[in-house]
Amino acid sequence: MPSDYKTGGSVTLTEAQILELHQKLRDMRHDVNGRLAHITAAAELIRLRPDQSREERLQTLLVESFKAKDIITTYASDFETAFGLTRL
């Protein structure tokens, strides 16, 4: 399977680095799940009460989806750095 990344060779991580990366993964999962909960709630409210605060809820859908994307991008960058991955 072709990849858009290359490594600098073997990588050795300390236990502390592995635990830090794992904590970042846990934080990312928690944060993204929170954003998805906001998106789901806003969508449900639009569906159930389309006449009340629709614009505000649509804004929530947009803002929270971009925040989730940014959280994932940050984690991906941390992961790539920890493993010495670079884009081709």
C-alpha cells in the first residue's frame, strides 16, 4: 500500500513518550466525542424545533465540526513527529 509519508528509519520511544502519546490520544478521543455530541444535539434540535434558533444551531454545526478537525490534525501532527514521519 503506497504511503504519502516516509520514516527516518527505526524509532525508539521511551515509556514516558509512549504514555504521553497515549494520553494525547485519550484527550483527542474525549474532545472529538464532545464535539460530536454538540453536533448531534444541534442537529436534533433543528429537526425537532426548526423554528427556534435555527441559525445559532447551524453555526454550532459548523464551528464544532471545524474544532473536531483541528483536534484530529493536532494529534496527527504529534503522532507523526513522535514517529519521525515526514510527508513525501
